[in-house]
Amino acid sequence: MDRQTVVVLFGGRSSEHSISSATAGGVLAAIDRDRYAVIPVGITREGAFVLEQDDPGKFALDAARLPEVADNGSRVRWPEPGGDRTLRVVHQDGRVEDLGEVDVVLPILHGTHGEDGTIQGFFDTLEVPYAGGGVMDSALCMDKHFMKVALQAAGIAVAPWVTVRRRDWVRDAGPLRTRIAELGLPVFVKPARAGSSVGVSKVADLAELDAALEIAFAEDEKVLVETGITGREIEVAVLEGADGVRASLPGEIVLTSRGFYDFEGKYLGGDGVETVCPAELTEAETAAVQRVGVHAFEAVDGRGLARVDMFLTTEGELVVNELNTMPGFTPISMFPKCWIASGLAYGDLITELVEAGLRR
């Protein structure tokens, strides 16, 4: 059969550029080449769209040298709305090449300018189909403050929090300190609009608060300070398929010596953390996690996919921590691992995402 053309889009301007690039390496290696013709397009840290090499090894995740999209001088020209969907590239020597018509874009971008609804709105404007989250759910889940508001409105438990804006902290920190102290200790300080645990700190003493806020403010002028929840860290993968929304078997983050699941523990092989899927849960607990995961996905008008992170407390309550609308997607990331444990291979998972985009 004729292959459909998929643009795999990665890199980007956020602090998660390298993780997105590493995800591209996994996707390029596993996507079904009999079914799809692939065009890799990278976004440099400065925001230029460049035609990349179709070489999974170039973007392998290496703790010693994280992959990234370099500016090779090419410039991708996206189709204009109302016309055909021909993708073009202007090479460094000025030569223009037609790359063929695009059927769907698979944006595997993390963080701002990619996971926050902006690139989704861009493709909506161009009338180019794309896989994954839409404008609303991407924007909502990128901002942890508004995500919590939406989840609470749907009757889903979330950790108590205080939202701190830099301007308010500089103008009069006193009332905010009082509210934060009322949360109890420990608290977690995190940028409102960042992912991969970038800029996140665990604060066990209020004397550490100012330094933690400065780290978070370096990523975002809006920061959340959350009550630390005692419980098991459970994650469940949610996927929108042709037959509706379904949830995977849950996984678990097991901390042995690390204070929390930080960037090093997630991506660089840091000691003190294990990812287990499926998690050792009773049938009733598994069903409850899946139910809450789907409920949370629907509460934010989810599209395509999401990883729903939650805590299972000793009292048996499920407290949702956050939703990631483009979760870590390297072959060793929790989202693919949970689906693999549920019987869906990595390559087939990519196919499901692409097909969902095509159906739109």
C-alpha cells in the first residue's frame, strides 16, 4: 500500500530540548517504515525549523553528551492553508526542494513552545493534521496552576498548593510565606510551566525556601509550592484510540535513596530510583488508578495521549499530581513501558498515535 508521510518534529526552544531530541531517536528507530515515510524536522534552540538526518543513532540518549538539534543552515517551509500540503526545504546553498505532501505531523516536543498549545495552534492555523494533544489540553496541563483548578472542579483530589508569582514575591513576600508555612513540611517548589522536573526542589526547612524559589523562577515567573504527599508514586498511561480512551496498567516510581524523581533520576541513570511496571497493586487499586487516570484526561479535554501521575496514600486515596500531554517517550520512559506491559509494543504505540492524528 502507499505509505503516508509523517513529519517527526522534535527539539524546540524549551529547557527540555535534549529530552525531545532523545525521544526522536527512539521514535525514528521504531516507527513502522513499511507503513510510513518519515521526514525528520528539528527545531533548534533558537527556534529555526531545519531538515534533520534520518539517523536514530544521532539522537541517542547519552548522559555524557545529551543530543540536540544543531543549525545546519537549512530552513523548512510549511504548507500554507488552503493549498496542497507540500513541505519544502530551502537548503543552505539556496536550492529549494519539495519533500512531498505531509499527511500528519508527530510533534514530540516537551515544554514551552511545544507542549503548551502553541505548536498545536500553529498546525491548526496551517490546516495540517497532527498527533497528540490539542490546543486546550496542552495549554491547560502545561500550567500546573490551572490544571489543578480544572481537576478540582471535576472532583479529583490534588495536593494543596500556593501559587507564587515573582512580582508578588518581590513586592510583599510576607503573606505568601504565611500561606506556605500553613502547608506544612516538606513542600515541593516547581515552575508552573516546565517539565522533566527542571527547576524543582524539595524543601524540608523553610530556610531553604528562598533559594528553591530562585531556582524555579529561573524557569518561570509563576511557581507552585505544594504540600508533599506521603504515598506511593503511581503513573498510568492514557491513550485515545479509535474505540475511545483507555488506560494502561499502572507503573510505580520507587525511590530507594533519592529525595524525589528528579531530572537525573529520570533520564541520566541516577542511582536511588527504580521504575516498575506493572506496579504491585490489587485488582481494585489498579482499576481505581485507571479510572482516575481516564477521568483526569477527560477533565482537561484530553486528546491523543497523556501520562497521569498520582500518589496512592496509606489511606487509599488517589491524589493526582499532574498530567503530561507529551510525556517522556524514549523506549525506557514510563509511558511506553506501561503500554508494553499492557501488551502494546513500542512501535505499535507510535502507530496508534499517528493514526489518531490522521483520523482528525
